[in-house]
Amino acid sequence: MVKIGMISFAHVHAEGYARQVNENPDAELVAIWDQEEYGGKQAAERHNVPFYEDLGAFLASGIDAVVVNAITADHPDVMVAAAQAGKHIFTEKALAIDVTGCDQIIEAVEVANVKFMISLPSRANGDILFAKKAVDDGILGEITFGRGRIAHSAALDRWFSGSSAWFADAERAGGGALFDLGCHRVDVIRWLMGEPKSVIAKINNFADAYPIDDNSVAVVEFANKALGIIDCTWIHRSGPNMLEIYGTEGSIAIGHGGMHFETRKLDEEQKKEYLENRPEPPESPMRQWVNAIEKDTPMTITIQDGRNLTELLQATYLSAEQGRSIELPL
């Protein structure tokens, strides 16, 4: 049984992670640490576990692992402390606000040799896994273009207040819609299309609901000269969140309630067989992490994936701030 402590309830997904821990027969939520303003004390009462105001005492309380839901700006401090205390780490995205913070976390995790997982649940989506396999197998030919949209109505409907108000504070969150919600599409586009070479972006505030970005578009050039468009917004009332990949021999479009797949590499019978043999989605990031702690099983998402995500996010914001293309790596 893995004894798990929660580091903060600042993130809106914290309660969901607590539920995942308690629903796992190999894990148990046993303690919570937080800064009072983020709701950890109330969460400890709900879950009937001890609440800690001192991080050192929390890490010394007999826990085996931590789930990090702290504000993004605090990620390096709390994760380095957890790693140095020998605790396995699961974290909400993004890994850190910048690559310097990511590298501090990576060094601590590697020295401590603890199991690490960053929550990027799109990596366990069946359609996205199929797209990754088709890209890797060359079924789409050479990849030429990709487009990823992710959006909801957080600014239109003013979702953030009280303990979640930090989402609209750039110093604590790193950025707005793109840095939070955009993580999912930024990660997937980079995963499917490879090493980014440069990025140019426009990021602005449309709704004026919060003092932070709520609307953005970025154009990424990849090492193979393919181009990718990533758009993210908190001002989306309706419509699909599409993910599209195009190559010289085919395409995949995910959205509108399904997946559309075309290729000249396969005839109709071969295409049908290829679709029937699509990869099985792995377990959720949380279950993979607990299994790795208990059974030393491999995980499909790495700490370097987290750094890659932050690097592209950081470059995108730099591009918008400076009004020019930003070369990668940073």
C-alpha cells in the first residue's frame, strides 16, 4: 500500500486526484499540506486525514509519495524538497514556469531516483495514440502540418475566484489560458511532430475578465520543416476542439465526436485491419505511477516530456512578448 500525501489543493483537479488515490486498492491518502488560502485544511477535514502547515513535518510523516497540486510557481521548491526526502512524485502540469525550474526538479528527481509522473492524460487517449502510431509507422508519409485547438469558457463565465484565483495571476500560474489549458495541445502537437525549431505567437486578452491571457495562437516550425498551429482560449462558447495531422500520404483529424483517417499507403482492406489493430490505451497516469512504485513497472510519460512542454510554452510567451520568432532549444 502506497501512503500518499497531497501537496496543496490549489489546482482545480486536486479533488479528482484525491479521489483517484482513494479508489486505487494499492494507494491510500494519508496526509495533506497546504498554504491556508488554497483549501488544503478543508480538504483534510473532508478526507479525515491530518493537515500540515509545515512542509518538512509533512514530508517526515511516514508518507511514501506525494501528489503535487501547488501553484505552478511553487513546483520547484516543493518537488525538490519531496525528492530530497525520498518521496515519489506525481504532479499536475505544467512541470514548472520555465526551463530553469524544470532542470532543478529533474536534477533532484534523478539524484533521489524516485518515481516521477506528470499528468498529461492526452497521452492515454486512444485516438491520439492511434495518431502517434500512424505517424511513427510512416502511414501518413512525411508529416507536413498539424493543428491543435483546445478551448473552454473560463473567461466568459469567470470560473476562477477564491482559492482558484491564482490561475489569473501570471506570477503564480506562469500564464493564463495557454499555460494552463494549452498544455494538453502543446504537449500532443510536440509529441506527434517532433523537435520544434522555432515559434511565433500572438497572445492577448479578449474578454477582460482576468488580468491574464485568454486567447492565443502559435505557429511552430519543426525540425523537418513541418508547421504546426496551436490555438487556445478561455472564450470558447461552442464548437469542436480539433486535433489534425497531415502528411504527404494521408491525414488524421480527431474531433466532431470521432476520428477521420485517410492514407494512400494502405488499400481499404489494409486500412481496416490497421484500424482494428490500433494500440490499447495505457492506464491513467495516476495508475501508472502507483504501479511503478509498487511493482517497478514502466511508465509512458517521462519527466523530460514535462520539460519539453514547458520549453515550448516559455518560448511561445517570449515570442508574443517580444514580437518575434523565438528559436529553440532555449
